[in-house]
Amino acid sequence: MRWCSEVISVSRAHALAPIITASFCNTSVVFQVQKPFSKFKFNSSFSSLSLTHRKLLAVQAQPSNSRDDFDFVVVNFYHFVFIKDPQAEVAKHLSFLDLEGLNINGRIYLNEQGINAQYSGPSKDAMAYVNWLKEDSRFSDILVQISPSENGHAFPTLKLRYKPSLFEGGISHLPLLDPSMRAIPLEPSEWRDRLEAFNKNDLPSKDDPKRNYILLDVRNGYEWDIGHFHRAQKPNVDCFRSTSFGLSQEEITASDPLSNVDKEKANILMYCTGGIRCDVYSTILRQQGFQNLYTLKGGVSHYLKNEGPAEWVGNLFVFDSRLSLPPSVYYPGDTTEAETTPVSGDDRFAKCYICNSEVSELRHRNCANLDCNFLFLCCRKCVKDLRGCCCLTCTTAPRLRPVLNGYQRYKKWHIYRDMDLHGNMRTSN
């Protein structure tokens, strides 16, 4: 690796102007431009990667107006709507973020069926994008969900691009733009009323083969492990594309809560984190002949914000660096200690994946073995005994990362890719 041996600084500009560094062999030239970086013109070759570099410079040049502007939040929303030219729409969104110099990281995908977004940033920047988007009549009624991110960005970079499928599993072929093909959304209060009646046995028994009410968790099994609604069966899948409830035609499995039910009479109550998985999967079930499909509007996060932890046990798994959020994050009036101790109600349901003992923290960790990286729940004793690994075999792996304590997360795998056992960088030929 060659290092720059000389730095030449060219500067007659304002002190707050962004600095641009260009490297030529062994010389690094630093330019300081006079005009604000956020005023640079957008061109068609612009990408989300270049936006990341630009916004970092722009943020450094912006003075602080108030502390609240830099309280970080995570924003989630999705919306199914026809977009005639999604590539042009992507360029439009990138142009806005560039011109405004907004400091947001996350995943924002657009295609012909709409938009799916999860991103983090200072509250002022995060909401500026939402407000701009809602000025477009196609997105004016999106349900935006916001939660705090105490440790800054919850995502490492920004990915804003066209994606053939708004969600995993390849869903572009589904008629998602037709509301009649999706489940009927229930407001959180109505969902709570139905669950309370269900849990008080005011509804038909779940053991009845032609039962009228079925509570369906359309998430992954590891999400259920740290939190779920009472009486919701644990999904036997670890990725959404493997979900197969109600699709078994040749054999009936005990793990499928939709097996052997009357498709015309059964009332299926579906829930997930934010709602999009239920909208997608209800469309699949509708095609399979299921008639009475209902979904929790806005998912669990919207429910916790409006109803608190009623009928809910544990924390909520989220797909960002925070991993696990207690109900109190969404519902300030809640005083449960779910973030440190599993809530009683399902007899301390959260178990260590290794020894099956109770865990004191409702938060997953990744296996310290870089080449495994398995996401698992673990008690403190097993974390210590197995040095942060998920099994004894992984403890002898050649590339082990250090054991992380508390809420720390491993960095992206490529950061450790070229590290040897002692944490020294390997030299490349």
C-alpha cells in the first residue's frame, strides 16, 4: 500500500466551505470550494454512492440550529402505487436529497409497484424527506412510522435505487396494486378488541379443525423469539421467502396453522412488524382461496404506539442496528422492563439457543465466527463459555471476532474479512 507523501492545500474560500481531496500518485491536493456543496447540479449519472460522499461534506458545512435537529430517528414506510417510470422517480429522489444535503442512511427502494423505505437520520433531515414526498399526491397518504435511534445512524450507508421486488422473495408478479387482493386492514384498537375476545375464549377454540379465528404471525421464527402477541404460534421459517402457511397441498403439517381450515369461513388475523409482509402474503393467500383475511394496519410498531403492550409479550425485533426495541420506545406510558427481562405471560418464553435456559436480555447477537455470523439468543454464561460463538465448533474457527458486550454490534463482515486470528491485517499480493 502506498501512502501520500505530500499534501498541498489550496484555500481562499469560506471556513465552512466543504473540502474536497484529490489524490494523484504520491500527492494529495486539497481544494476548498466557495459555493455550498449542496448547490452542485445533479446529473443523470448520479448514484446513491456518490450521494453518500457528498452528503458527508454537506453536513460538515451546515451550522446547527437546535439540538432537536440532530436527535436521530428511524423512519419506516411503504406504499403500493403505480409508478410509470420508476428509474426517473429514483433520479428525482436522489436529486432532492443531494440538493438539500440531507444526512440519511438506509434502504429506499422504488419500482413500478411503489416504494419501500427504512432509513435513519437527524429528525430534521429525516422528516424533510417525508414532507417532500407527501407533496406528491401519489404518496400523500402514506403511514409513516418513527422511532428514536439513540446511538445515531441505524444503517451504515444509503441505498436508494430501483429494485425489481420491493420486498424479498420476488413479489413483482403479485397483484399488489389491487386493494381487494390484500387483507382488510384493522386499526390497532379493533385489532386489540379481537385479540382480547380471542384470548378470553369468547371465540371458537383453536383446537376446532374448522375454527373461525386464527392468529398468524407472518414474521420469522427468530423475531417471535423475543416478542409476539399472546397465543401466536411461532413461525417455522427464518426468511420470508420460505413462508408457506396455507400453501401445503399434498400433506398437512402440524407447524402450519392454516392446515385443515375452512378457507371460506376461517377469519385469519395476520400481523408483522410494519405491515408490508402481511399485505404481500395475504395476496398469496387470497389467490389460494382464503376469503376472510385481516391484517394489523401499520404492523406491531403502529399497534404499540397506539395501544401499548396490551396482548403483546416481549420486545419487537427490528431490521437495523438496534435489533430489539421495548414497547416503551413506541408507547412512552409503558413502564415494563422488557428490554432487560422477558415479560411474564408466556412463562418466560425467551430461551438461550444453546442451553435452553432463560435469557436476561431480549436481544440477538451474531456468532463471533466471521464465517458463520448466525443470529441467535444467548444467555450470559454461554456467551462467556463459547466466547460469543453459537456452538462449540465455531470456537475453533480460524476467523473469530472479539466478544461484544451490551448493545454493541459487529461491523459489516468485510471489515473483518482480511483479518487474521490476532486481528492483524493480512497483506494482499
